[in-house]
Amino acid sequence: MNPRITRSIVRWIHLVLAIPILGYIYSPFDLIPNYAPATRFVFVPIIVLSGLWMWKGYLLRRLVSSKPAQDSALRDN
């Protein structure tokens, strides 16, 4: 998949899952216990992972890629 499309998909996931968190923050106090487990265990971890992927995903892709790093080729000489 094209990196541009992947980044767009991850960005939209990040933005869409932020909506329930805003609802959790601004909801009345008596409704907060209904949303707390989903917010804590689903929405926040996915948002954190998608944010890290957008921020440092290139490092993970570099570690997983099948191409050898250029630095290792230079060290062998």
C-alpha cells in the first residue's frame, strides 16, 4: 500500500477515535462510568498507537523492511 494512503487512513482513525474521548470529557458526571471502560481500554490505546505510528512509524518500517540498511553496507567495507 502507498505510504501516503496508509498515513491518511491512520490519521482518520486517530481523528475519529478522538470524538468519543471528547464526549467522555464533556459528558455529565453521572454518565462517565458508562463510557470509562471503553475509553480507557479501547479508544486511548488505539489513539496512542496511531499517534506513535504517525510520529515514528518510519523507524518501525525501517526495522521491519527486508532491505539492508546503508550504514551496515558502509561498515562492511
